[in-house]
Amino acid sequence: MKKILVVEPVVFIYTLAYSVNTPLAQQYLYRRLWEQITNSTFIDDDNISHCEVNQSDPTYLKQKEIQENASLLATKMGLSEAIPSILVAFVLVANGERLGRKISLFLPLVGSLIYNMFYSIMSSYSLPLVLLFPLSFLYGLFGSMATFLGGAFSYTVDLCETQKQRTIRIAVVDLIFGLSSGLGGLASGYILKGIGFTWTFAALSFLQMVNILYVSFCLGDTIQAPEFQPQSLKEGLKETFSGVYILFKSSPSKKRLSIILLLCTFMTYLFTMFGGTSLYTLYELNSPLCWDAIYIGYGSAVSTFFSLTGFVGLVLVARYLRDIYIVYSGILSYLIGIIMAAFATTTLLMLLVRVPSMLLFVPIPVLRSMLSKVVLPQEQGAIFACVACLEVLTGISAIVVFNTLYAKTVACCLMFTSWREEDLVQLVNEEDSLEENADS
């Protein structure tokens, strides 16, 4: 059977499953914590809001506690996943020229299959939440998202002949990433309402099984890997790190400086962008927005639509503007959107946040393309391995910093509002007692 060199379907299915899993996993954790902390069943009705907006109600205080616990739990799970995935991503992607690109795609698919199957079993039997920590660690051992994206972009660059083609092809892969993320986010709410957590995670497992079959039997490799030669662990690690070492050691100073500056820019932007947007779901679930799964899906769909608009704009201006100016436009777009989100207290305003953020994801593919342009073809694996590892480090750092800051901010606001409410309640009670004494 003749193999084909089309990796885009793999990216679409993997990202679709990932984008459905992410908000559902957050909502599943939120509901389990709700049941544990409040000792009551989570209310899930289209006509009834489980979100209490009256700050003097004890339920409102419980909501804040659940928010804080969910945020900290997500942070710990992220750390459990990131620690092993950093090493796996570096080893697999950096050795792409020697091992082939498909292994960087195949292993994360297997990890995602196990991850979704376990969530399906967990939601069916209400297993203890502590089991999610070894699950996250196992998912990281299979490479997770960082290894998959590193392999996918390296695979894509191998098929490009010109620098302009690299920019467009990388942007296409990022567009597919954005579209499938939006579709998954939009569909997640309806799927959850229709079939519940257990069967939703089971369906995601089926999607990843289809992906595994496609990669195994239909997808060709862009690299003809040499025959495997047994070697010691020390030799293997030395060969793995030598490519990255040579990339920085043997490169001219101007090239080395360009790579370092681009990597720093990539990390800085990804840190703020990923950290800020990762809090959207938790913020939207509680007051003052009180969104349910359907509205969270609407928000993802709106983001997808404007991401598509941003991609079209990128294609139109790519031939007229330098890459750096396109990066500036995306950074400005994100700044305006995140400032609006900070003050969004209504559903309409939170949806409109996505309008100025339409160029939110544009800097990422452009920076990737700029990095691939400054290195040689045989150095693509090394540079994308660096990008993959930095994505993991930046992503988990963003999760830790922003989730911790969010949890502590919620706690401080809770203490402040609770103090004021207690004073008001005390004054009201004193006034009522005075009136009763006067009447008697």
C-alpha cells in the first residue's frame, strides 16, 4: 500500500479530541469537587443556574472555595504531566532525523487514547480524583501535546521547499489547530448534555484509535530512518543532545543571537497568552457570568471564527509585511482582548472579547517559521525539539503562575467581601433587635 504524506488529518483529529477533552475535564473536576465540598448533587439544568450570585449566600462562598481547589488541582496535574513530557519531547523530536518523524506523532496518540479511556472509566465508576496524578504522569511519558506538535511541525517543514512556503504551511497547521479547537469547544457542551461524561470520553478514545490506524498504515514518513543500531544509554543521550549543542556552539554569533532572541520572544508571548486564556473556563463558570457548557462552547466557536479571520488576514499580508510586524500585530491584538476580559462582567462583553483577539494565535506560527528559516534542513529537528521543550516549560510555568495567582486572588476577594458582608449582616441584625425591643 502506497503511503501518503498528508499529516493535516492527524493534527485535526488529535486537536479536536484534545479540545473536547480539556473543557470537559475541567468541568468534570469542578463537578466532582462541588459534590465533595457541598455534599450535594451538582445542578445541571438548562433552566436552572447552579451559580449563586448573591454574595451573602453560603453557596456563594462554597463556589469560591471550589474555584480555588479546582485551580490548584489543575496546577498539580499540569506539573505531573510536564515533568516527563519535557524529556520525552526533547529526545523524540531532536532525534527525528535519525528515528523518523512518525514516532513523535504515534506515541502521543497512544497516550491520548489511554488518557481518555481512563477518564471514561473514572466518570463511570466515580474513582478517586487522586488517580489523576499518575494518569497525568503517564500521559507525559507518552509525550503529550508538546511532542505531537513538535513532530507535526517538523514533518510539515520537511515537505516545504521555500521559506515563504514554510510560513504558509506552518500557518495552515496552526489554523487547523485553531479550527479543530473551536469546533471541539463548541461541540463539547452539546455532547456533554446529550451523552454525558462517560460516553463523551469513550467517543474521544475512538477518535484517537482512528488516528493511530491512519498513522500506522496510511501515513508515510518524510525521513528514511537508518537501521537501528543498539547503543548504550550514555551514547544515546550524548547523540541526542549533540545536535542541539552543535546548533548553538557551531553557529555564527549573529545566527545564535537570532535563535536566542526568537526563542525568548516565543516563550514570553506563549507564557502570557497561554496563562491568561487558560483561566477563561474557570472564570466563565462562576459569577458574574455563570456560563454553562453550552455557552462555553459558544465562546470557543466565536474564538475559532475570528481565528479563521486572522489567518485569512495573515495570508493576505504575508507577502507585503515583514514577519516581525505580523508578530507585533498579534501581540497588540492579544493585549486589547485580555484587558477587555479583565473587566468583562456580562455574557455579551465576554463574547466580544474575542473580536479584538482575532490575531491572538498569529505570532505563534510566524515565530515558528522565523526559527525554521534561520537553521539548516538537518537542524530542523534540533530547533523544533527546543521549541517543544520550551512550550512545555512555558505552558506549565504559565499554569502554575496564573492558576496560583487566580486562586490567591479569589481567596483575597472572598476575605474582603466576607468581611464587608458580615458587618452589614451584623448591622441589620442589630437594627432588627432594636425594633423588636421598641415594639415590646
